[in-house]
Amino acid sequence: MIRTENLCKSYRWHTRQEVRAIHDISLHIPKNSFAVLNGPSGSGKTTLLNIIGTLDRPTTGKVFIYGEEVTLFSDIALARLRREKIGFIFQDFHLMPRLASWENVSYPLIPLGIGFKERYERAKFLLETMELGDRLNHTPEELSGGQQQRVAIARAMINNPEIIIADEPTSNIDDETSAHILKFLNELKARGVTILVASHDASFKKLSDVTFKMKNGGIEWL
Ligand SMILES: Nc1ncnc2c1ncn2[C@@H]1O[C@H](COP(=O)(O)OP(=O)(O)OP(=O)(O)O)[C@@H](O)[C@H]1O
Ligand SMILES: [Mg+2]
């Protein structure tokens, strides 16, 4: 389903110092599995998620999704792949500040040509499952961190993605809401979605089919 071959990503800092964010990562995430990425801060989790999710390109190495080498795709083809198949939950939410919750959630449906009424109904349904039915018209600054996180989760679900990539989806929220999100992700898995989560949260271990432990930009094989 998702496979990487010898992924490396280096960042140049002021063209002098080179930071090796990840190096030589080869892994396989089977279809419909719940994969968890653990590891300390700075170990490369976000970098790896962004590359697997095709938001960023590796310096060297390959990413395969459904057997296709997506690292060879054009930016336009990648945008299409993301729009149709992948849902993202970002570490820092990436919500649009001037848009209401429901507009943030339904925004990815606009390029798919879906009309206003259906966009609103689908966003409303997802926000209700996230227990935000009374916050449809609030903008991000009018919401708490945990509520923004839940808006971001609802947005990731809006295109019925086959793959969900979540970067620390429970880092800003209380235990009860996090249990709710875990349950929700598990239900998605039951519906056939493949899930890749980066998290320190130990409760993900119970749900995971496969855990990758990252350290200094590499995978630690146990
Ligand atoms: N745009 C960038 N430019 C330069 N260095 C970067 C950039 N993004 C990440 N890095 C470096 O790459 C390394 C990995 O960062 P990354 O954000 O992937 O870690 P992480 O495991 O997600 O950490 P955290 O748990 O704190 O979110 C870090 O050393 C970081 O400083
Ligand atoms: Mg990170």
C-alpha cells in the first residue's frame, strides 16, 4: 500500500550547515493497517509524514503508493492524488483563520466541484461527530486548541480518504477527547482506511498493527 525505499531528506540552512532530517528509511505499511510512528522531538516524524503524504519531496529515495512510484509524479498529479485519496491532520492544524469551522472542513470539496449545500451538509455531519455541532460558524480564533484540532480532523475526513496521515492528532487535547479521536480513527480503520499516525501518546500502541520507532532520522528496528 505505502512503501518507501531509502528515503533521505536534508535541509540546507543558510546554504552552509546541512541538517539530515531523515536518512535511509525503507518501510512498508500494508493496506488497511494502523501504523504508528514514535520517537522523540526532532527525530524526523513530521518530515517523514510529509514525504509519505507527498506534501514534500525527498532529497533521495522513493515513495510508492498502491505500487506507483509517486516520487516521479508531477506536482499537479500529486495534488490530485492528495485531493482524492489522502486526508491530513497537521501538527499545527493549518486551519484558515478567516473561515468558519464548516468552511474549513468543506474547503477540500471545492476543487471537486461539489455544491454549497452538499459541502455544508457533509461538514456539519463531520463536525457533529466531533461534537462541534454548536461551533459550525466559529472561526479558529474563537475555538480552543482541542476544538481546532477536531475541526482539522473533520477536514481530513471530508473527501472520504483511503489514507489518513495524522501528525500528533491528540497532542493538544484532554484524555476524554483523545479517547474519542482514537475511537474515531479505529472506526475508520474498520471501514478500510489505512492510518499512519505520529504520536507520543501511548494509547495508540493498543490500536496499532505496526509501530515504527524513529531515532535521529532513522528507524530503530527492535
Ligand atoms: N524546514 C526545515 N529546515 C531545516 N531543518 C528542518 C526543517 N524541518 C525540519 N528540520 C529539522 O529536521 C529534523 C526533524 O524534524 P521533524 O520536524 O521531522 O521532527 P519531529 O520528529 O516531527 O519532531 P516533533 O516531535 O518535535 O514534532 C529536526 O532536526 C529539525 O530541526
Ligand atoms: Mg513533528
